[in-house]
Amino acid sequence: MSVSIQAAEQPRALALPTASAADAALWLTATVLLAALAYYFLGYDQGAVSVFGSDTHVHEFVHDARHFLGFPCH
């Protein structure tokens, strides 16, 4: 009785992106600033402030998002 043993194939290494810590910090900072600006924009407009003249399109566009984030309306 003979037993043949085959060598198992080695798994291939995954190619990881080469990003430095400075690049990651820059992207994180930019993302946080953009999110804070969007949060401020959503929280500041309560219908009394009009960006485009005398209409309240911005307020109506983000109305449900304001309620979801906990801002009072009207």
C-alpha cells in the first residue's frame, strides 16, 4: 500500500495599498471638516435664513435630515 502526499499550495499574499500615516491623517481631517461643515449647514438653516433670496428651498430640502439629527424645526 503506497500513500502519496501532495504539497499544499501556499496562499498568495494580498496586495495592500501603500498609504502613509500623513496621507491617512490628511484624509481624516478633510472628511471631519466636511462633515462638520455639513452638520453646521443643516443646523443653522431653520427657515428664517435664506441662502437663495426670499425662498426656503434649502430648509425644505434638508427638513427630514434636520429631524433625524435632532434639530427642532418651526
